[in-house]
Amino acid sequence: MWPSGAMAAMGYLRLCLVAALLIAFCRAEISSKVGINYGQLGNNLPSPIHSVHLIKSHLKSGRVKLYDANPDILRALRGTDLVVSVMLPNNFINPFSSNQSLVDSWIESNLAPFYPTTKIRYLLVGNEILSLPDKTAWFNLVPAMRRIKAALKRHGLNKVKVGTSMAMDVLAASYPPSNGTFRSDIAVRVIEPMLQFLNRTKSFYFLDVYPYFPWSSDPYNINLEYAMFESKNITVTDPGSGLVYHNLFDQMVDANIFAMARLGYPDIRVWIAETGWPNGGDYDQIGANIYNAATYNRNIVKRFLSKPPVGTPARPGQVIPSFIFALYNENQKTGPGTERHFGLLYPNGTSVYEIQLNGDVPKRGYKPLPRPQPYKGRIWCIVAEKANRTAVVGALAYACSQGNKTCEAIQPGKECYRPNSLVRHASYAFSAYWSQFKKQGGTCYFDGLASQTIVDPSKPCLLVSSECFCAWEKIY
Ligand SMILES: *[C@@H]1O[C@H](CO)[C@@H](O)[C@H](O)[C@H]1NC(C)=O
Ligand SMILES: *[C@@H]1O[C@H](CO)[C@@H](O)[C@H](O)[C@H]1NC(C)=O
Ligand SMILES: *[C@@H]1O[C@H](CO)[C@@H](O)[C@H](O)[C@H]1NC(C)=O
Ligand SMILES: *[C@@H]1O[C@H](CO)[C@@H](O)[C@H](O)[C@H]1NC(C)=O
Ligand SMILES: *[C@@H]1O[C@H](CO)[C@@H](O)[C@H](O)[C@H]1NC(C)=O
Ligand SMILES: *[C@@H]1O[C@H](CO)[C@@H](O)[C@H](O)[C@H]1NC(C)=O
Ligand SMILES: *[C@@H]1O[C@H](CO)[C@@H](O)[C@H](O)[C@H]1NC(C)=O
């Protein structure tokens, strides 16, 4: 029997309702909650239990991302409503790509015991593996991801999505965004099968995006406000797409979206696996300060939580799930000083600046932060306190091998030979190296053996010989 007109109308209504619910359900499937990256590269960090408390109660984070599957942290997260992303360490990728029983036993002993009471929902296979030199791991990445997905299924961890975190350097071209293109050494052999996997398993393209880095490498041509979501009047129109950009973050994300579309995958969702801004660092790192870090992170949290969602020009209105980097300033991270200053919290658990990841702003408003003053004085590069002396010998030799005159003044008989100590000589060599090569990207780092100082290291030298003082003056 055909339904009467009225019944047909009701049926249609019901269908609409179901469709509306479905759409609502689909939208609700991924919430806009902002998460936090819980890195552990510090020797002075609070315990996992205390950290989980800080993440939940102090930062009001909805999600947390780990850089491994640390059992103490997964235990501390049990029974909380925090959604958890775990990571398979990079060195597991090669063995996992070809040995299913190895993968099965890892899932069984590292994740299964905590699931589902710890809400593990994402497993990232490696950290920025496509930015590292081990090419074998690049080509083993997708095979490892497939085996991991199969093992998760076999162990009943069906809600865990598999992905991998990528940095902006997976792209060969990113400007203008519509020109976004993957690097040719990975596009066909790694990215294409990965996108196919992500699309098939309805997973995400996990991207680390730091407007700070392009800005800090070119602060005269890139506007700081544009990098921090503060610009009211700067717009960049992409001549390829006609899309109009109001901030650097959107540009960077859309370059990836256009690159994926170019390979035939226009719909894979983007998850911001890391973003943030350093609150300090070295004297020479302009723009790395508490004021700018608070500005960027508060603005981006507001952006991520905006209702309705803003998305990006290429994906207007789409929710962008995210993790801010990072929970703590981590004193054992390598690289320039800024790397150790991305935390929302100090290692003692207090806030570097006021911020809550649920978007709450204090009723009284934020306490005013001091406006940053760029450091204008001299900076030297010297041997760091507690540096391993054996390693300093190697670093000294390396510095001296760079440039013909780097170590001239510390040769026997020359003006800075005395005092003849390893630390004095290496400090001279580090400073001489850095002053010559910083314009070409040379850093005051030396595998963590060097640090910057604004206390003139040539001064005690002056007591020994005035020529030595002159030598330091020359390298500056
Ligand atoms: C695979 O891993 C298992 C350990 O789970 C090991 O016993 C076995 O030898 C490995 N197989 C190969 C071919 O490496
Ligand atoms: C697009 O990217 C290519 C490199 O892949 C570059 O040569 C070209 O200049 C870019 N186009 C624009 C308009 O910048
Ligand atoms: C991606 O997944 C969607 C939905 O499952 C499907 O319709 C589409 O064909 C897939 N795209 C590719 C290129 O495989
Ligand atoms: C944007 O506004 C600022 C301050 O109002 C002004 O100094 C700047 O020149 C403007 N820039 C552009 C591109 O209009
Ligand atoms: C926590 O550490 C910061 C940075 O070292 C320091 O400024 C602050 O006073 C400390 N707070 C407490 C309560 O110890
Ligand atoms: C010091 O450095 C040397 C050479 O790099 C290394 O072999 C040694 O293990 C290091 N010592 C310590 C205590 O880290
Ligand atoms: C170092 O000296 C050699 C010869 O003494 C010269 O050929 C070379 O160009 C010099 N290199 C630099 C970087 O000055």
C-alpha cells in the first residue's frame, strides 16, 4: 500500500530528522577540544599522576598526546575522561614493518592492558619520521602502519586510529598555499600509500605547524602580527585559488590540504599534532618570549574552539582538532634554547602565563604581561656548565676545522693560548665559529655543549694579556 500524502510527509520528516541527527552525530564525532603534548624530556618534571592532575584541573585540557606508550602515564590516565594519543617510538618502525608477531606482542603488552579504561584513541607511528635522515624508515612507515592497524583490530582496540606526525618539510612547495606539493622523494613512494591508508581507515593527517619558525627565520619580511593571529588588516590573496588569508597558520595548513588534493585526496581531515610558540630561549632568538607565547597560544586556542568553527580558507567551517606544544619547559630537549622553552608550565607545575585549554578567560581579564624588549647587547658562545669534557675536545676540533682563522689565536705562542685550558680554548673557538657562521645558519649549540652568555668571557683573559682581549674583540 502506498502511503497517503500525510504519511509520506511524516516519513519525509522522520528521514530529515534522522539525517539531521546523523549530520549532528557526524559533526559531534570529532570535537574541537584542545589537547596538550605531554613531552618528558626533562630531569625535573612532576610525576605522571601530578602531571595528569595539572593537565585536567589546571590547564583544563580535553586531550593529551604522549611521545611513547609510557605505562606509568597510561596508568595515571585510567578512568579520567582525557582522550589519549600514544606514539610508537621511531626506532620501532623498521622492525615493525616486516614482523606481525612483533607488532601483535607490542600492542598486547603496551596498549591492551590499559584499554578501554584509559581512553586511547590515536596511535601515531613515529614522530616526524619523514624529516629524519633514515630513509629506510620512510619506506617502512606505511607497511608498519598497516600492520599496527591489523594488530589493533585483532586485539579489539577498534577505536584506535592510526596516523603519523608530519612536519612542514614534507612539502617541497608551500607558497602560495595552492602551490602546496609534497617532496618528490616521498610523494609517490610514501605519501600516496599513506593517504590511501588514512582515507580508508578514516584517520587524520597529523601535522606539526609552527608559524614561529618561518617568522623567526625571516622576521623582516613576515609580519609578527600575521604570525600570531593579531593582524587586523594584513591579507594575502593566493593567486592560484583566489582564497584570502589573514594569518600564517592558515596558509601553512592549506598548503598541506592542496598538496593532498593534488595527489587525489581532497577530503582527509587535518589534525594539528603540535603547535605553539617559545616563551624564551637564547638571547639571540628574537620573538621567543612570554608575551608572544601567551599571545599566540591564547589566540589559537580561541580559534580552535570558536563556534561555529572557522576552519581554514580551503576548508571553511571545518573543526580542526589540535594539541598545543607543550605541557612543560623540557630542559633535556636538544637544539637551540627555544626548544627547551615551549611549555605552558614550568617544571615546578606553575603557569608560565595564564591560559586554559577549554577557552576560559579569567573574569578580571588576563594579568598584563611585560612587553618584550629585544636584547641588543653582545652575546658570546661558550662551553656550557657541566659539559662532558671528552665531548668538548671533539667539538673544539670541529669548530677549529671550520674556517681558516677560527682557532688562530689559541695556537701555541698566539695571544689567547694562555690560559691553556680546554674550556678557555673551546669557548674561544665556539664564539669564533658562531660569529663567522651564524649568518649562514650556524648555531651556538655543539650538541648541547655550548651555551650563550652576555657576560664578556674575554675579561679574565685581559688580566693575562691584552692581545688576547684584542683577539676576542676581533671575532665579535
Ligand atoms: C619477529 O619477532 C619475534 C618476537 O616477537 C621474534 O621471535 C622473531 O624472530 C621475529 N621474526 C623475524 C623474521 O625477525
Ligand atoms: C610553486 O612551486 C614551485 C616549486 O614547486 C616554484 O618553482 C614556483 O615558483 C611556485 N609558484 C609560485 C607562484 O610561487
Ligand atoms: C576516500 O574515501 C572516500 C570515503 O570512504 C571514498 O569515497 C573515496 O573514493 C576515497 N578516495 C580515494 C582516492 O580513494
Ligand atoms: C595595518 O594597521 C597598522 C596599525 O593600524 C598600520 O601601521 C599598518 O600600516 C597597516 N598595514 C596595512 C598593510 O595596511
Ligand atoms: C616555578 O619556577 C619558575 C621558573 O623557574 C619560578 O619563577 C617560580 O617562582 C617557581 N614557582 C614556585 C612556586 O616555586
Ligand atoms: C662523554 O663523551 C664521550 C665522547 O663523546 C662519550 O664516549 C662518553 O660516554 C661521555 N661521558 C658521559 C659521562 O656522558
Ligand atoms: C683556507 O686556506 C686555504 C689555503 O691556505 C684556501 O685555499 C681556502 O680558500 C681557505 N678557506 C677559507 C674558508 O678561507
